[in-house]
Amino acid sequence: MRKLLLAFCLCIAANAFAQPKIYTVQNAHSHNDYEQKRPFWLAYEHRFGSIEADVFLRPNELLVAHNEKEIRPDRTLRSLYLDPLKSMILKNKGAVYPDPKRQLVLLIDCKIDGVATVAEIIRELKAYPDIINNKRVRIVITGNQPSKDSLFTYPSFIWFDGDLTYNYTKKNLARVALFSANFRDYSKWDGTGTLDAASKLVLEREIAKARRAGKTVRFWGAPDTPNAWKTFEALGVGYINTDKIAELTEFVHQ
């Protein structure tokens, strides 16, 4: 009974982050956010709903970088993301943003061993009760993950990025926050002109699949232009992936 209650609560929490009817910056995902001039802060100041950080596991530390060559000892998950997020939660008296209804997904991309990296993420997060106990924050693991059949065994403050091609059991699907997929697996469209009919059909199919599971979708590797953003809105994509924080903010505010 306790397990069923937990699954029910997780489903309710998932609906809080579900596909909205009107697009705002809450539907914006700051892709590879650490490559921005002001990691975390620029996306946060634009009130983005999702921010992404890639991490490499080192002894008792998580370092934020896109690849091994870019690793620097001072660019840690704590300093770039966890500490700033905690400071804003404290400043906003428990809310993530000044508007207490706004939510934030922190998508952590594990670049190496998923099991070991997630274990370190959990260890570090336990030092941040203001984050892990906050219903408006969701920590989502992507990239190298533990077995998709083991998701239910992880602490409830950890969520996972889903794979549209995988058939999850109910208890593991309950721990999936959203689905992310490589746009290029479905279409070669470059974002100019009109999306071709074949691409539209397959994208609609995948979005519908996610909705049947009670989830939303983010496509990475997708065109990052106003014309593409408009198309993704029409399709019902949950999070629009972007490297252009200011431009996407202006677009959704039009």
C-alpha cells in the first residue's frame, strides 16, 4: 500500500510539470547552460523552466564541462548550480522564483559511468535540503544513466530523463520526469520553411506516445530558430531546447 501511495504521489508531482496550454519561458530549456557567459544566472534571470549541466565524476567531486579537455577544478556542480539555486530558494523564502508557482528542472547530464555519477549526485544533494525537499524543483538525470529497470530504487528527489524507445514498467515510468530525444533521429529539417509532412507525422507520433505516458518531450539537436520554435509550439513540444536564452525569451513573450 505504501508503494502504491508513493507511485500515486509521484504521478501527481509529474502532472505539476506537465504540458501547458500556453507557452512561456517555463517551456524553455537552456541547453548546455554552462557554456553561457553566466551559467545558471542568465537562464534563471529569464525565468527558464529547465537548465542543463553536463558533469564529469572525479574523486568526491562533480565537475561541469562538455568534454574532458574543458574540465576545470573550479567549475563544480555545487558552485555553478547548487549553491546559486539554494541562495535563490532562501531569498524567495522557499520558492524557486519570486513567483512561487514557477518551477525549475535541473537536468544533469552524466558524461561517464551513470551508477557512480548518480551516487555522487545523491551524496552532494543531501547537503541541500532546501533543494531536494522543494516541490518546485526537479533534479533530472540524463546522459549515462543507471539501468532503466532500477529507477524506482533511487531516492524520490531524483528523477530521470526518459527514452521513447524503451518499454518502462509502471514503477520505473513513475520516476521518469520527461522524455528527451535526438531530433535528428526523426527529421533532417533545418528549421527553414515548413516542416515536411513525413517529419511532422513521426514527431506527432512520438509526442503522442509521451502524452499517453503522462509525460512531455524535449528534442535536442533541433533547429534553434524562431521559425523552428513556432513549429515546436504547434506540435506541442514540452520544452524548447535552445542556446539562445534572450532570443527565445523575447519570442515567447510576443
